[in-house]
Amino acid sequence: MTTSALVDLYDPDTYLAGPPHEAFAALRRASPVHWQEVPTGPAAPGYWAVLGYAEVEHVLCAPELFSSEEGGVVLDDLPPDRLAQMRGMLLAMDPPRHRDYRRPLAHRFTHRAVAMLEGRVRDASRVIMREAAERGRSGGEVEFVSEVAGQLPTRVVGELMGLPREDWDYVHRLAEALNRGQDAGDADRAGVEGGEGDKGGMDGVGPSRGGPGGSEPGGGGAEGAAAPTVEMAMYAAGFAARRRAQPPRDDLTGLLLAGDFGGRTMSDLDYGSFFVQLVTAGNDTTQTMLSSGLLALLTHPDQLAGLRADPSLAPGAVEEILRWANPLHYFRRTAAADAGVGGVRMRAGDRLATYFTAANRDETVFEDPDRFDIRRSPNRHLSFGKGEHFCLGAHLARLEGRVFLEELLSSFAKIELAGTPTRVRSNLNNGLKSLPVRLTPA
């Protein structure tokens, strides 16, 4: 039960033309769990690829047995300082610590609390559409990924955290550098001072490096690879220190700095680790959802026409985008004890990758799983995870996706591809690097 005869799931080049859905399906039908060899580098000797829906769900719902904290959530074993930094992030905490840190934040991310943000999200979306229309005036091309889709999560997170508006572009550039790490040259395009892009390619939380042997396209050592992560964390720590000297404010930063997390308060450096996760995760996954969503609609014109004719389909369209073009291919877990998954015995210390890209097209759960259908119901995709680590920002992401689609289609009577989309080179980020479009205002 190895993947080597069919596909190398670790090699980021495997995903350059799009996810290997046919290979995923063939592997999943043969067995829901396969061994992926990695002969050399920080992911050697390899890991278990968990591909079936039920098996991914099982792993995600057993955090005491399948740890996020022991080895982190990316496949490569990280240097001790990077692993320690990752363990300061919510997504890489095990219970009970995870619950201690999540509980004080949860009330800000309930459906009701997030619904109150709709006006601000809509205002931000309308400004972005006006800016996009100006860029595309006279039939010019607009680069949709960074110039349009990427603007919304940065502005929303900036408001939630209480960041100075003059810092938003700087934080956005750092986030883009962090999330494009396996792609050679992206750091230079990001224009971030202080180093190359993180070679990680996973929400800025660690170097899932460039494929077999851990090669790093674009050069640079471990110190350079960490620079954007460190720069963002240090920016956030400085911001936290300044905020402590100011009167309390009712925003997410104020909540974090005043919160009780398992009997302790958050230091400036703790805040920096949280900030890196919240900003980069919110930026990259939402940017990917919005840009991949538009591409899915453009390549399925019947679905786009249906959404234009009936905007009430927008919530379902967001869910299908999340299933069909999930922003992240996998999360890593580490077996804390000997265990069985999908009929396969694993030993304590083994690595597992829960492949959402495969589970979201499991034919035992989804009828005609390769079909993009904005009316699909039910739609029990796993893109937000499951169990203890179900995405804290799921309601916010859904709100952003719905409002953005509504404003995009009401602002532009016609949206056309203006060139060939290009994908991010990554074994983890399932996103676009560029999506050139032409926009015709309504």
C-alpha cells in the first residue's frame, strides 16, 4: 500500500497542473490509507496518506491519539525553534491546552457575532470592486488573486485586530510571502523587506519544503526561510506592546491581551505567534477560496449563470467551492500511540497526512463527486476540519465568501479570463498564483 507506483504526493510539482484527482480516487478505492515514501530530507522516511472521508474524519476527531502538537501540522520535521513557534498557534495545540486557548476567543466567532460584521465586510467588498473597476478600465487586465481576492481578508482581519490602516499593505505583503514559499521567485514579487519568502507554503507556519530531498527553489537557508515569519511575529509583538500602553479597546487584540488562557495571560511574543496564524491563515485560505471560486464559476458557465439569476444560491456556492477547490490539501498529525486507521496499523511516532482534497471527493459520501454543483445538498465537506480543531473562523470565511460573490456579480456584468491561470507550486496550498481577468462594469 504505497503511492509510489502511481503518484508522489509529497512532490509539489505533482500539483502544478492541479490536484491529482484521478490518482487520489484510484488510491482511495484500493485502500483509504497508503504509505508515501520520502527517501531523504525533513519528511523522511515518509508518512501515511489518509485519503478516505471516514478515515480523515476519524483522525481529526481523535486529537488525543493523533497529535497536532507533537510534530506540528506540516509534513516536514521542523527545527526546534520553528516547532516551538508553531506550538504557540491554536491549530497546533493538543487538548486540554487547545481548549484553554480557544475558549476565550470562541464567542467572537459565533454565527451571531460574525453576522454583525456583514456591513463592514460588504463596505470593504464594495471598495475593492470600485478599485478593481478602475484597474480594469478600458478593457485592461486585472490580476484577480492579489489585486482583488487578496484584499478582502487583509482588510477584514485588519479591522478585527485593530491594526493601523497604514500597516495593512505591509501585513498583506508579509502574508503573501509566507504563503507562497515553495514557489520560486514569489518572495521577490512580494516586495517584503528582511528576507525571502518562507519555504513553508502552509499559512506561514512551517517549511514543508520543495519536494523530495527537501530542496528549496529560490535558494536560501533556514534562517532566510524563516525571515517573513519572524518579521511578522516581531511586528505583532511590538504592536501588542504599544497597545498595552493605550486605553483598552473592544477588538480582538484587546481580547487576546486581557484574556485568561488556562490560568495565564498572553505575552507579547505569545500574541505574535497567534497573530501569525490568524493573519496568514485568514489571508491565504480566504484569498484562495475567492479566487479559486471565481475560476470554478468561469469554467462552469452554467453554474455562473445560475448564480447570477438567483443570488440566494451564494451560500451553497461557497460550500461547493470549499469542497471542490479546498484551500489546503492536508494537515499533518502524529500518532501518539500505536493505532489503526482504515485497516492499517500505525506505530507511535508515525506521521499522517489527512488529505482533504481526496476526502472531499469520496464517492461514498458525495454523489458524482467531480461535478461542480452550487446546488449540492447536503455538502458535508471537510475543508474546515472536524472535531476539536474545527476552524474557528468558519463563520467569518462563509460570510466573506457570500458577500464577496454577491458584490462581485452585482458590480460586473461580464467577467472573462484574460490569460492562463497559474497555480502555486505547493504540496499543501491548493491555490492560484495568478488569475488574469477582464471585468465589464454593470
